[in-house]
Amino acid sequence: MTQAATTPTFQVTLLGTRLKDIGAEDQIALLRAKLKLSPEQAAYLLQGRRTVKRNIDRAAAERLVSIFAQAGLKAVIEEATPVTPSKQTPAATAERQDPLAALRTLAGQKLPKPRTSPGYLLSLLLVTLLCVAIPALYVSLTAGIAVAWVWYLTHIHQHLPRNLHLIILMYAVPGLVGGALLLFLLRPMFVRSPPASDTLNIDQSKEPGLVEGVRTLCRAIGVSAPCEIQVSWDANASVHFRNGWQGLFTGRKVLTIGMSLVAGLNAQQFVGVLAHEFGHFAQRAGMTCSFIVNSVNRWLEHCAHGEDPWEQRLRRWGNAADEKEDGAFSGLVSVSTGLARVAIAGTRLLMAGLFQVSFRLSRHMSREMEFDADRYEALLAGSDTFRMTARSLRGLNHAFVEINRKNVAAWRENRLLRDMPGAVAAHFAAFDSKRLAEVQEELQEVTTTRYWDSHPPDVARIENAERQRSPGLYRESAPASLLFADFRGCCERATRLFYRDAGVKFDEGMLRAKEEILGLVQGREGQREQLMRFFNGQFQPWPLLSLVEPAVAPQLPSDWQSVIDQIRRRSPDLTRAWLKAKDAEESRPLLRIAATLKLSSQQVSLGGPTRTSEELGRELEQVTARQMDCQRLLAEGFGLYALRIKHAIASMPAAERKKATSARAVLLELSGLGREVAAMEEFATAVTIHQNALEEDEEDQLSDGWMLKIAELATHVLAKADRIPQAVTVGETIGGYLRSRCPSLPPRDNKWEPKRLAEAAWYLPDVFHELYMLALGELLSLCEAAEKAQGIRPIRLVA
């Protein structure tokens, strides 16, 4: 039996090379117009060799090749050879999808090293000599002063008349001054380097594939493999010599991989970044010069701006002497330490100037080395991938900042991300076309390179890489995370290292999945948006909304819709009243200062007509007692809102009603504590304003009294808050949440000295208000849903 003839089919494959110079943006626009693609799909076609269409006839394949040619992309037509199931073994499929297997194929490759011109080598040598000359000049200056000082002490007596008093004077003054000058000039030479931060090393026995792949990459580039591989949390990678100067001579290097980088890139892009970092070491002369120059710059910068144990010790001695105030000796110690600190500041200023000179001298060399390393990235990953990698690096750094901000918001409720790099990558992947376009615009910014810039502009680096038109040797588009055997474990360990370096105290129970953390933060942000809708722009942070139901009065409507309609009619007056009440609350610290120090409104910069201190004192009493006209009007508005919320809760299903009732109860308790907390904020702000206005040595007994008031109020607030349950967030009680966010507060039933307690409770009003906003947001989200379900018209009517 003969087999029927089949019509041959074809496939179109992009080769990853360019036919003509067309910018990536123009290519994407043309591909989208011709092929009806999304921006992401069009950008995907620019990332190297890939088969884009299978099982089509010859005419369709030729049309597609023509379209790619118009976009400057070289494509070929290949005969499609279907693979039968028997031929497509699981092992073969796994190998094609394994980026490590593709990386191992580089073992026989040897990347060509870019030729270096004699002029480039001469400039490297010149810059290095100039940078080394700067600390050498400093040492020579110090040595010259030391020689002159010794010569003076050993020879000046030969030129003096035989007058004992004159000889003593000419030895004592220059001797002491010269000795002190030498001491402080020598200080930077003995300043210890800052302690190394904690590192997280990869166990090479648990990541054999990654280690082998890195070694293969190093052989292809022509450099020795790193002796250690470390991971961090950021979206970056780096290679440095191990043990500083010792590593320069031994050649032992350490590779540091940012896990956010791995999570957000594909294998092709990630290997290209590694090739860039190892490419710095491919040019031995350039790397040696760069290491020497950067070591000099780090030393100068640390001497100029780093933490100094000498200075810390002098500061402690001076503070101890100021506190003792026991006569001439304390005064002598205080003056001596002050003069010593002035001398150290002088040497710091000198070192800062030397650092700026050295830093600017070395920047041209740094920029040229970046271009040189970019060539290796283009050779490995392809010139066409460079732009996408640059955009991803910039986008990942934006995503890291945004995720860290969300993580801080979650930390306020005792929750933290378990996997920071995973959250960063997921956030970057969710960037819409508008965000991606903004990142792309940043890359396209053409800036003039200043002499002291360490890196060339991104657009210059991209153009330089694309001019090479390198097809690339490693075109694996699988996720870079597949290069790791335990990628998730590395991410979680790197996240813990990030928290430790940032000084964040946490336990395992606080660490949560990204879905929970990001969902929590998104929900809180949504609640704030609902809050503005619910109040139609009337809401102000102070005074707190009171949900005490008003007594039955004829002027207040009873049914749900009528209550909202009444709020709408009163909305302009309520908006003005709430804003005026908030301004009155914010004026309390200045009113307190004026009333206490007998100052007029002009003297404390209070707006409005001129008032005496007595008038300002009465105004303060009215504000604190909530007896102003705006506050009486506001109380009626709060009563309307209380009725509105009561109707909404009554209409809810049982589960939502229970949750809303609990949140409403918490708000009632918080509003009951609001006056004491507002008073704490008043006294704390008054202390800050008053202390800033004092002269440097002026005594401040007034602030001490206010600090006692803060401690007294904090004691009352915490005693009540510890007994009030809440289920809005962590802590179980209001006091529990306040203590979780202010860990310096004393434990329950533990009395502290008033000043210490006041300092520990300094931020308690801010944390109290955070809890108030959380509870209010949760309640209003339930109420808004209930109003929509019942067809109740909101305050703002939309036509």
C-alpha cells in the first residue's frame, strides 16, 4: 500500500541579525502595524534567533520574510520536518529546555578579545599614576612636616639667645602645635576600613549546575573562575577580588548575584550580564589599573566621610564632661575634645578635596572599561538583546523600590515578604505598556557625559553594542531561575539577609507569601480611595470621626437615603467646618507656646488678626474642649455619618455585619482616646518647635515639663488601650498594635522614668492614627458595598 504524497510545509526563522540600521522602537512599531502584534510580542521577536511561524506554505513564508526584511530583520525559509512522537524523546525535550545544557555548549568557544590601542593603555597608566600620586603627595606632605618638626626641636636652640623663658616658649608652643598637627595628619593612615557586611555564600555542592555553567562561561571569556559565588537581594551582579590586595596578586575572585536580577531576566539576558562582569577581568592591565584606582578612591572617601572611632570617643568624652559640670577639669576636657574634633574635621575636609580630584581623574577610565565589558555581553547574548536587558535592569530597579515601599507598609502590620526577589520580578512583569514606555524613555535620554560620570549614558552603550551586530553565542530564552537547583531557597535566604542588613527585627511568623502581602497593601490602598469616595472629599485626618449616634432630633432624618441626601445638602458647610477644625487642631502647638511664654500671635507666626497671649490661651481652651462653632457643626455632620453607617450595617449579611460591627466598635474606642492622643501630639510638636528656636547653650526647662505631660498622657492611653480588643490588624488589642509598631514602649505593668517613656512614646500618635485609618477603611469598604447592594445613591451623584 503506497503512502499518499503530502504537501511540503515550511517554517520562518529569524536569525537574530540585522539587515539595516533601524532603531528598536521603529522595528516594534512596524512589526505591530504589519503583523497586528502587541508591544510585548513585537519586542520578543527582537531577542535573537527564533522560529516564528511553522507549517505554512511557500507563499505565506515569503510574505513573512519580506515583512521582516522591511523591519531590518534577517529571516530564512526552512522546510518543516515534523518530529514523530517516537523521535521526540523526553530527554531531548528536557535538553532543549535546559539553559544549563545550552551554557555547557560554550565549553569549546573562545571569545575574541577586543584589541586595545596603545593610546588606551597609556591613558590607563597615566590615570593610575595620577590617582596614586594624590595619596603619595599627602604622605609626602605629612613626612615633610614631621621632618621639619624634628629638625626644629633638635636645632632651634642653636639660633636662640640664652634666655630660659624664651627657650621654653619657643620649644613648648611650636612643639605642641606641631605634634598635634602631625597626630591629626597621621590619623587617616590608621583609620580602619568599615567592617564587611554579612554575605550569603552558595553551597557549590548543592548548585553544581550553576557552578559548572559559570566556569564554562569564564573559560569562554578567558578568565579564571570565581572561587566563591555569593547571592544578594538586589537587581545587580558584580565580581570583585577576594581579600582586596591579596586577591589582586592571587587572582581569586568572588561573584555576587542579585536574586532579583535572576528572577526578572531570562537566561540569555542573565548570562549576558555575567559576561559583562567577567569581561572587566578579561583585560588584565585595565582591571589592575581599575582596582588600584578604586582602592585609592575608597580609602580617600572613607577618610573623608566614613565613621571614625577616634571621633566617636572624643564625642563621648565631651558629652560626659558636659554632663558632669564639676569645675575647671570638665571645662578643660570639653574644650580639648572640641578642638580635637575641629582638627579632625579639617583633615576630613582635606581628604574630601583629594577624593574629589582623584574621583574625577578616574571617571574617563571607568567609562571606557564599561564599553569594553559591554562588548563581551554583546558577543555572548547578542547585540539585539542589549537594549532589552538594559530596559529590564532599569525596570527591575524601579520595581524593587516600589515593592520595598509596599513591604514597609505591610511591616506596619507585622508582616513581611518571604521572597523579595520573586515579588520584584512579578511586579516588573505586571508593568503595563505605559510603564514600559516610561522605562524605555529613560533609556533613550541623551545626556552629555560629564568628565566625572562613572558610566556612559545608556543610549550610548546600547548604540555601541548594536553597532557590533553580534548574533550571540547563547540564545536560550528560558527563565534564568532554571540555572539554580534551589532558586526559591536562595531568594528566601537573600531576603532574610536584606532584613538583617536593614536592621529590621523579624521572626519567621511574620514572613508571608507575596500574594498575601501585595494583596494586603493593595486592599489598604483601595480602602483609602473608598474613604475619599464615601466622604466626597470632606474627610480630614483630625479631628477623628466620631460615630456616636445622636439623640433623636427633628432636624435629623431617620431613613437611610434621606440621611445621605441631608449630608449632600450640608456637604459644603461640612467640608469647610472639617477643614477649619483640622487647621485649629494643627495650631495647638503654637497656641500652647504662645500661651505659656506670653507671646502674641505675630511672635509665633499665627495667621489672622493680631491676638494677645491671653486671647490665644482662651482660643486654645476652645480648641481642646471642642467648643468652636465649626466643631459644633461638625458634631452634627458626624451624627449624620453615624446614622448612615448604622443603616449600612443593619442591611449587611451576618458575616459582614459582625465584621463591620467590630470595626465600628474599635473606631468608637479610638475616638474616645482621640483627645488624649491629640494632646500628646500637641506637646511633642511644641517641644520640637521650642527646642529648634533655642540658642545652642540656652537652658530648656519648659520642654522638660511638656515631656512630663507626654509621659502622663502616654501612660493613660496605653493603660486604656491594652484593655480594648481589636481584630482589624495584628496585636489583638489596640495597645498590642501600638506596642508592636513602637517596640521601644515599656512592657505592660512596667513603670519607666517619665522622660524615657516620653521619648519612647514620641511616635505613638502617628501609629494610633494608622490604626484609626485601617479600621475606618475596613468599615467603609463594607458600608460602600452594602449601599451598592441596596441601590442607595451616594453623596456624589454622577449623571
